[in-house]
Amino acid sequence: MSTTRASDLGLSPADHPEHWERYYAQVGEAERMPWYCAGLDPDVERALDAHRIAPGARVLDVGTGPANHAFELARRGFRVTGIDLSPSVIERARAAARELGLDVSLAAVDVLTGAIVGGPFDVALDRGCFHCLFSRVRDGYAARIDELLAPGGRLLLKTFSHEDEGTGGPHRFHPDELDAVFGGRFERLELTKTIYQGTMPEKPKALFTVWRKTA
């Protein structure tokens, strides 16, 4: 099955609801999405173990899309809330959760401004939302994640890396940029150079970081 990028549909990378609603409306199968990987992203799975994040923890999956990561976390015993800008992808994810018999809370809401229930959360997982945001809202994003996390809560963040040579798609971050956004509110526990698992023929270089809320 071929990968369908936003640019293939004439859509530019953006962080507004209309972009994602149009994308998900035209790309039905999760397996066609560039960021899709079966099972948990290996970096996420490793971090849960390395940072002793145990089943039962409350997890917010930011930009959940078709919710495959939310489902995998629920299967492992985590209490999961998945949010996304696109109402249609959330409706499809809810139907899939019912079919699979999984207890996952799913809501079409903007992480920056919407009312998010189920918190405070022990973990926020962002595997592809933050690096799609415009620079002007990045500080607001960090403040909102800080607000949503319980004391000592962790942010698991995966972004494209500045070492990737590609030009299209999400922003490519240098570690210093991440420190500038999150360092005032979070302690960085991990920075790993890795790849972005997905359906793309060549896997982009990525950064996987783990942050702990400091207050």
C-alpha cells in the first residue's frame, strides 16, 4: 500500500483543523499515512520501560489520528485519552475502539485551546503533533502540556531532526530549539537520535526526547 502525504493531496503542512480534516477525509487507511507504524513506536516502548512508566498511568496521546498508539497503550493497561483536531478521524477511531473492545477516551479537540478531560495526566505522548505547529504557538504548547500534566509527569516527544536532509513536511528541530521551548518548564531526561518509523521508503532522521515536569 502506497504512502499518501499531505503534499500529494495539494495540502501544505499546517496546524489548523481544516488541513487535518481534509487529509483524513481523503486518506482512509491508517497504513497509508506516513507516520503509521504497526504496534508501538520502538522509542516509545523503550522509554516506558526505561523511565518506569507503569500500566495504570494516565496517558494523553496528542494528535492521536487513527489512534493506533492509543490502542496499543490501552492493550498494555494504560488509561488513555487520545485527542486530535479532526472530528472525522476521531469518529473512525471511536468505531475502531468499539470493534476492538478497547476502553479509550477519544475527543476532537485542539490541544492548545480545547477543554481536555481525564487529567491531570502522568504522561503526554506527542509523536508528530509538535513538529507540525507554527513557531508562534510553540511556547503556548509547552505551557499547555505543563498545565495538563500531573506533578512529575513526563512528556514523550518525537520530532524530525535537523540532521535530516529532507525539505518538505514538518519542522526539523535542533536540540537547542527544543531546550528553548521546553527547558523553562521541564527537565530533559533523555535525548536520543533515532529515525521516524512510518511508511516512508526512507525513514527521516528524528529526535526522541523525554521531559519531566519540574513544578
